Amino acid sequence: MISSDLIKNALSYLGFLGLEADGDLRQEVAEALSVLIKMQRFRYLTKRFDRRLPFLEKEPYRTFLGDAPAYYLSLMTLGGEVELYLRRLALTDLRRALVADACGSALLEQLADGEEARCAEPLSRRFCPGYEGSPVEDVAEIHRILDGGKIGVALTGGGLMIPQKSMAAVLAIGGARGQRCNTCPLFAHCVFRKEQSVCKRSESN
């Protein structure tokens, strides 16, 4: 059964932040999630580090990691079947493609949360390249270090990950899973705040 939280997060990617979506859209989201859940081939790579890698010796990573004794790099994907499905939809049904794309993002987040919950050490939220002005190009560093090809993730010439429903992140050990809104790297541009709502990572949630 698809959880209400997963549907809510998918709707948030569609712009429904604190707003009630109509029943038809919620049903459409639930159906899209059902398809993706059966289709996904979630794969996850992670590795623990005790020393800072060179690309992390700059802001905002230094502030994010703080005095954490160690950290993890992680890389994950929903797999190539989801990628092909989303591409086909984009050519045949733009509305369904937009809904499925949002559902894919929400599903990737949920599966990553589940994987990280099994870690024996307390982990912070995920900090992905691109957050708080960090270089998006650092995705390539994580991909290289973890050998993303092992789980079928490749990089385009511009540094984008393929399949697109993939994610690279840094997680500090010992950090709180949640966070206060005013310490979030996306605080200044947060669409949740504009809707007087909070995201699922907030301590207020």
C-alpha cells in the first residue's frame, strides 16, 4: 500500500505545498507511484570516510560537516527502466510525464531514507552537490570515488547523472536527522516557506 506521506511528498514536487490537491490528482499520483514502485530497481552505494576528501575542503561542505568525526558519501538510483519509462511518457503524454517525474523524485527520496535508516550510526540529512552554492560538478567526484558505474549510473558531458532519477550526497555522522528551517541551506529560496509550510526534513514537521 502506498503511504500518504509518499503521496504528499510527490504532490509537493508538483507544487502542492500546504494546498489540498483534488481527488483526481491524488488518484493520478497514486497510480503513477504504483507503476514506478513495480518498475524501479533501486540501487545504493555508500562508503565511510574518516578524513576529508579534497573536494570537501571548501565551503559549504566544511560548515555542513562541522566537527563530525566521519561522514559517508552515497550514490543511488531508481534504475534504467524508470528512465526509459519517463522518456517515453514525455513524448506521448506530457501531463502524465510531469506527474510521474515528481513521483520518481519522491520515491527516490523515500528509498534513500529507508537505506540510511539501516545504518548503525546516526546520520545527518543528505547534502547534495548544488546545495547552498556548492558546485554541481562535485557530483562527478562522488560518482568517481564510489564507481557509480557499478549501479548503472553514468555522467553526461555536462555532468548530469543518467538515469536522471539518481542522487549523490554527503551525510555527516552524528548529525540530527531533522533540522531547523533557519539552518537549512535552501532557506533563502525555500518554496515551502512561501506556502507557510515545511518540508519533511524539518524538526517542525
